[in-house]
Amino acid sequence: MKGSITQGAELTADLDLSCDVCVIGSGAGGSVLAAGLCEAGLDVVLLEEGGYHTRRDFDLDERRAYPMLYQDRGTRATADLAITILQGRSVGGSTTVNWTTCFRTPDRILQHWRTVHGIEGLDADTLAPHWDEIEKRLSIHPWPEELANPNNQKLLKGARELGWEAAPLRRNVKGCANSGYCGVGCPVNGKQAMHLTYLPDALVAGLRLYSDVRADRIEVQGDRVVAVHASVLDRTNSRPTGVKVTVRPKVLSLSGGAINSPALLLRSGLDAGGKVGRRTFLHPVVGIGGRYKEPVHPFSGAPQSIGSHQFFDRGPDKVGFFFESAPLQPMLASLTASLLGPEQAQFMSQLPHLGVMIALMVDGLLPQDNGGTVSLRPDGRIRVDYPVRDFLTEAFRSAHVALARLTLAAGALEALSLHHQPARMTGLLAISQLAEKEYGAHQHAIFSAHQMGGCAMGPDPDKSVVGVDHRFHGVPNLFVVDGSVLPTALGVNPSQTVYGLAHRARGLVGGAV
């Protein structure tokens, strides 16, 4: 049985569909899940609010790519605008635009979930077969150290000079051209994203995929989902065309990610006693720029190929963080700097000689860290709040000091803090400037490319939204299979964790039909 792809522009009249399983969202969770369900012989309808794009659309033009491939046309942020949130929006979700870094879930995180959140059955041995399958299908392997671009080599050099742990990262690529433009869609099909892997698998097995279709509301009668009500969107402006799609599934899986899945549940009146949207984690990111004598060309080469977890564990009362390097294409670089006028012009003129190392905070592990909240504005739009509390500002400051040391040890002429009035450090003694800087919301650039939580997994319905089987507490034919189920942040890039959980969930969701 061969499946089909229907794009929103093709739908000119309302549509009413029935199926075994409806999956909402085609990212890391939804695509892996849908492929397994279709291969098991189930009739699956997948709804994706983003457009269907292929290599022909990926022309490396940032001006087109961010509106085309990112949530809110690349402008998603927390309600106070303090944290920029980069999140994909297309067939393939964030896998179309991520930087390909893959980690298995760390054992220490799985142990934390077991001891603090009561989650049994998610251990390295249980998950290993699922990760093995994922790694084979997505061609996940370490990127050779010798192919790391200068921007990443600086991280490795600095860490070795300081005696800190650092190592090559694993990437889901095959035939990578090392262009560096992973974040705007791979033009050579080297990145093994969902639109090239699990979605084709699912289509061969009969998947019915609808792009440019936004799920608006879930209809529940009694304790069961009976329908999903959706709107067709005009791809040029993301506004409803007026055409409606109704899906009547036996089983529904939400796989829209850690912001959109909670929002859909809230729009549907399914708040799990106020727990939906709570405990949202972002791996908040801060960075330090480096200006080097020699060209670094941060816009070219694999975006992330070296990482360090030297400061993952800073003790029981402090937020840990981990280091990676970030690419700097022109538009992304201009957003990163948070500068204006002549300073911005000077910064951009030096782009070939600039590099940026970033620190990602491991949020949600301290007892007092409940992360942020996804809610709805009065007009129904999504609102994300993420208070920057004292333990995070301490971590930001400590991360900046460590990043400055790392950057200077890598040979930078100058280390540059990403404050609105940057600290410029040309030697170790100058790092003391950071002690005088303010840290927190609106004091310096803060980013998130990893969204987790909002529909926390756990065995106790009084403390969680879904069970360890991904089933929404109290609605037996509703599942959530995406990064929103994570009870804490991971301390590593989340894509492979979501792939693995979705692979594990295939039998759980399929068994409910």
C-alpha cells in the first residue's frame, strides 16, 4: 500500500477522515512513531502545520529559510522577549533545521528520573535496542576530529590547553558536504532528517501525510478522543484559508513538540489538573565570542562537531552546563551579537575571524527548578514564560568565566561577552570584568534551541501528565510522544532521546488501537 502527501494548497473543500491512528507533528517523535505504526499495518493520518519542503527549496538564503522553516517565522521567544527560541516548523520539524548533534540519554539523567520522578523501565539497557535501530537508520556516527571546522577546533584546542574534557560529537549525516548551513535546510540531502528517512518509510507503508494543516482542537467525549479539528493554512502567511480538516481516529498521538503539544491540549480543555504546560525546560544558552588573528570562517563546516561536558556536574546546589560551538551565518551572527549601529557594523565586518562558543544550562535537576510555563494568551496565541532565577544567573556568570578562559586558551586575540555593552577581554586578568556585569533577563543574549517538558512523564497522575507508556492520564486513547514528556532537561542535545522514546512507543501506541 502506497501512502500520499497532500499539501494545504491542494485542499479547497472541507475534509473528513477516519483512521486507526492520527499523529500530530512530523518531527523527531511523530515521524519515527508513524513509520512504525504504518509498518505494523495500521492506517495512519499525520497532520503537520508546516510546509513540505525538499532540497530544491534549501538555497542557503537565511532571509527565506527562517520564515519558511521556523516557528513564528523565526521570531519565537519568551513572553518577556528575554530568550530567543529557535524551533523548526516544516515537514520533518526541527530535524530539518537542527545541527545534527546526537547523544544517547545520559545514564545519570535516567537515574535522576528513576529516583526523583519514579520512572521505571527507562534505563540504558532497555533503550539500547531502540537507539541501535535509530543510529543505523539515521547514520549516526562520530564526526572525524580532522574534519572539524576551525570554529570547533578552537573549542578542542582550548579545552586541551586547560586540561578539560572535550571530544568529537556524533552526527546523523551521510554524504555530508560540510557546508555549515544545516540550520537552513540541507541542500545535498546529507543530513538524515525525517523528511528523508522515517517519513519515506512511512509513506511506502501507507501513511497519509497532510502538510500546512494545523490541529486546532481535540474533541473528547467521555474519556476518549473522538475527533481532531484542524485548519488548512496558507503557506505564504500561515493564516487559515477557511478550509477545515476533521480526523476521527481510534487513537491520537500528539508529537508537536514541547511548546505546541501543551498548547493544543490547553486549547482543548485538557490541562491535567493544571499540570499541562508546567515544567518547560529550554537548556538556556549563553555564549562568548572570540576574535582570532587567523580566519575561522564560522559560517562554513559542520556546525557542531566538538563538545565538552567538563561542567555538567557542579554539585547538588548548582546548575551545570555543557559546551559546544555554534555556527555564525550572517543573519544568525547579527542576532547573536545584540549590538546596534557602528558596533554591530564592526562586529559583522570581522565575521570571518570570529567564533562563538556556547554554554547550555542543564535546567530542571535542582529541586527548586521548575523551569518555565506554556500557556495561552487571551486571543489563543501561545505564551512561553521562563523566569531567570538566581541559580540560573549564577550559572550564566560561571559559564561566561569558563567560556572566556576557553576562548583565550584557544588563541583568541579577544574574548567578547554577549552583553548589550560587551566585556572585551584580551587576557586572563581582563576576565575579572565579568564580575561587574549584570546577569539575567535582558542583560545579555540568551537563546534556546532545545525545548523539553510541558507534558511531564511519570507514574503518578497527581504529579505528571502522561504515564511511562506515554498515555495521557485519564484519556486511554490519547498519547504524547515528543520532547514534551521529558521530566527534566537532558544535558545533551535532545533529538536522539526523542527518536529513541518514539521508537519504544510504537508498540505502546499501536497496541491501543
